[in-house]
Amino acid sequence: MIMPNIKPISDLRNYTDVLHDVTIGSPVFLTKNGRGRYAIMDMQDYEKTMAALKLMNELSRGRRSGEEKGWLSAEEVKSHFRS
């Protein structure tokens, strides 16, 4: 298991060193007054996170719709896509 990269926010004075430590799958966590405050992550990780969040929201929305309006049978779904 990889240890999280945690730095005090004061390290941003040398921000190039902090940014150098940010890689795909390895964000840098910044602390302020000894407590976690910020996370700096690679743009690819950010985009994956946003895509996963959007997917989870859509799945949740679909589940709520199914519970409120009823579920479609497999045949109903197939006939919808045949049209």
C-alpha cells in the first residue's frame, strides 16, 4: 500500500516541488494547522473522479425512477431499442 503524500500548506512556497510530487494515482494532501485541508490531484484522476460521480448520480436517478414509476421488464427494454 502506498502511503499518502501529506505536506503542510507552507510547502506551497516552493510549489514546483509540491507539483512535482503529484502524479496519476498519487495526489498530494495539504494540511493547514495540522489538519487536512486541500488535495492536489492529476487532471486525469480528476476527470475519472468526475466521470464516476456523474455515473453514480445517473444510476441513483435511474433507481429512484424505477422505484417511483416502476421497473421495465427485459422485453420492454429490448422492444424499446428495436424501434
